[in-house]
Amino acid sequence: MTLTNGQIAELLARAEQDEAPGTNRRTALHRASRAALFWPEEAHALAEAGPLTELRSVGPWLAGVIAGLLASAEPPPDPPEARAGFLTLAEVRATLREHPEWAAELRSDLQMHTTYSDGRASLREMARACFDDLGYHHILITDHSKGLPIARGMDEARLAAESAEVAALNRELEVDGDARRVLHGLEMNLSPEGEGDMDPVDLRHLDVVLGAFHSKLRVADDQTNRYVAALRNPTFHVLAHPRGRRWDVRVGLRADWPAVFDAAREQGKAVEIDGFPDRQDLDVELAALAGEAGVWISIGTDAHHPRELANMEFGLAIAIRAGIPRDRILNYLPVEELLAWAADRE
Ligand SMILES: [Zn+2]
């Protein structure tokens, strides 16, 4: 019997509540609880090999606390729903080590943001990182649309400017004899009624369009009808971060998920696994239901900085653990097949 990093994180979060507000111990427990989700290996394995202070956010006092937790091996009660169903980086890395072909055969990342909306790196910086550091064959740029001003959502004119830059970048690649491609997409904001916020005429030249809810995400009642209505909207291809949950912030929308995934399949749409660690949406459980429904899956990192492109690890591990076959995942299609898939749905 031993504890996982996820269980340690939960125990530290609970210990935090026992300390008086504003104390150093409370701050340290809070930091370490969050950091535990991103320790690259299980603390119990490290405890046998070296000092726990090698772990991020762990000083001598916390190393003692964690050693005590590991020694008693008393698991925490189930976490609250807003912290349940998230993989830790240690779990993600263990899964990927067992299935190296998943990273080796991956062709693309299908959700990322640039300074055209709320990203912190330019389109060219994101493309360079994807091509030179990660070895992708193509990528999909998906900045926000105008209905989300908080994320500096683009109007039709700015979308057109971004298109021109994508085209220029692709011409440069072509001149260099480089077969890699930047695809132009959009993360289109969906109203709670499932309507998009952009002129459909301006969407037609885009390669792949994501649709996502960003409002009324805290309603508690069943939202199946909202999803079914949105999936009938012909102007997008992929339902991005379907639930809209955020780690320890909100649980996201509830629905009859098999019915939602059936509707997505009937409408020829894909549903996304968003690899952003605080989202992991779909998580393993829902991704398995999507797999059973036979719906197409798209994996995106939702990166807003080149560093966050590494979140692909979370997306892949969720797909592996959910038992999704690679031939149902858009990221494994060659670019021509991905474009044909999207064109077929217009
Ligand atoms: Zn979004």
C-alpha cells in the first residue's frame, strides 16, 4: 500500500486547511499540493532513491511531512468533484513510457493560441516550437473569436490578417521545400444556445473550426439539449473542452454524455481532449464513453505559450487510458486526410 502523487496532493490540501491563514506552513502546503500534480515521478519511488527535497516546492519541513504521509500510507477521502478525475504528470509519464508509439507517430497539435488573441507568443514562435522542437508535420492555429473579449477575441478583419500571415508562412515553408504546414482554424465562441459569433462566410476559408462554450458554465442542471443544439450548428468541426471544467475552480457542465457523443457522431463532429492540465476535458472516463460512441477525437494542448505545448502529454495519456484507437484521432491523420475530413463536413 502506497500513496500516489494525486493522493499526496489531496492530503496536503487537507492539511493546509488545518493551518492558520497567513502562516508560512499554510502557504507551503498550498504550493506543494499544487506542485505534486506536476512532479515528474511518484514521490514514493523517489523516497527510496533520494531526498524528497528534489521535488518542486518541497523544502526540508515538507519533506518530513510527506515522508510521514508515505510511512502511514493512509489514503485521503475522495477529492471534491472539482479536483476529481485529473491525471498527474507522474501518471501521464508512466502511461507514455508504456506506449512510446503514441508520441512517435503523432503528427499535430490541434488547439493553440497566439498573440492574435490571448496567447503570449507570436504565430511564428508557436509554429517554430511545434516544428523544430516537437517535430510535428502540421499544426492548427485556433485563436479566440470576437465573442470572448476577455481573451482578446478576433473580429473578422483580424481573422483575415491572421489568415494572410498563415499563408505567408506556408509560402516560405514551400519555397524551402519544407512539407510542413500551418493550418488556420479558430476557437469560435458558442452562445449557450449553440450559436457561433462570426459571420459564417468568413469561416469558409478556414481549415478546421473549433466551437466552445465559455459562458453559463456553472449551471447545475442537465445541459444535454444545449449540446445537441450546438452540435447541429454546421459552422464548426470540433467541440473543444466540452465540459468547461477547471481544476479546483468549477466542475463544468453536466449532460447525458452517451447521448451527446452519439449526436456528435451523427453530425460528423469531433470532440476534443484538451490537454491543458487544469482542464483535462474530456477526462479518461468521458473519453472512454466517447470512444465507445465511435466519435472522432481531436487532441489540443490549448497552449498559450510555447512551453505549454508540452501539455500534449496529458492529452495523449488520457486517450491511451480511455482506450481510444489512434485511427479515430484527428492528430494522427496526414494533413491531406485531415483537410478532407473537415471539407466533408461543410
Ligand atoms: Zn476555450
